[in-house]
Amino acid sequence: MELDLTRVNYSSGAPLEEKVGYSRAVKVGPFVRIGGTTSVQPDGTVYGEGSAYEQTKYVLEKFVKILEETGAKTSEVIAIKCYTTDMAFGGEIGRAYSEIFKGVKPLFTMVGTPMLNRPSQLVEIELEAIIGSKE
């Protein structure tokens, strides 16, 4: 059986996506990747300023919606990478993460970075899923 590797790009509508030339998510066959996402809202403001928990929760809730668009489920997520401007936020990030993914147990990597695009952004997250993957 041949695997269908058709590519589908998904946009969040952010103006830079079209200007620069990138997608929020890309699905190739059963493989779904969501690129680095922060808590920037549609109006351009940062959601949850000052709270790594609120920013993480906001991004992960965005991911749930994007996964649904691609036909994937949270149970099919295999890896998440989180960048934070302060590793001291680990507890807050972990708390928000566990509210959605504790039972799924995908790979999880947290990386400290000196800064993100804006000083008020504390967290940026990437995700990978494989549609049809089972425990």
C-alpha cells in the first residue's frame, strides 16, 4: 500500500504568514507539524502578559483547534517543544501542559532562550502529531 503524502498548509491568518511565506501548520499524509506559536491574539496583543501559565494554556488551546482542522486528535500528538524566556516558569508551563496532555504523554522538551519576538512573550511552542497513531 502506498502512503499518500499530499501536503496541506494551514494558516492562522497572521499577516506575516503571507508576507514572509510560512504556514502555522503543515500536514503531509498522516504527519502534522505546528510551527512555533506564541499567545499573540488576532488583534495583535499578547494574551496572558506576565503569566507563563496563561500563555501556555492559550497556545495549547490554539493547537487543539488546529489539530481538529487537520483531522488529528490530541491523543495523536507525539512531541511538543516549548521555548521559554525563563526556566523558572517550568512549573507554570508544566501545569498548563498537563491539563491537556498528561494522559497522552508525548515527548516534551523545554528549552530556555534569552528572548522571543516581543518582551511580553514568555513561551513559544511547537507540536508534532501522527494521525492514526495509537497507544
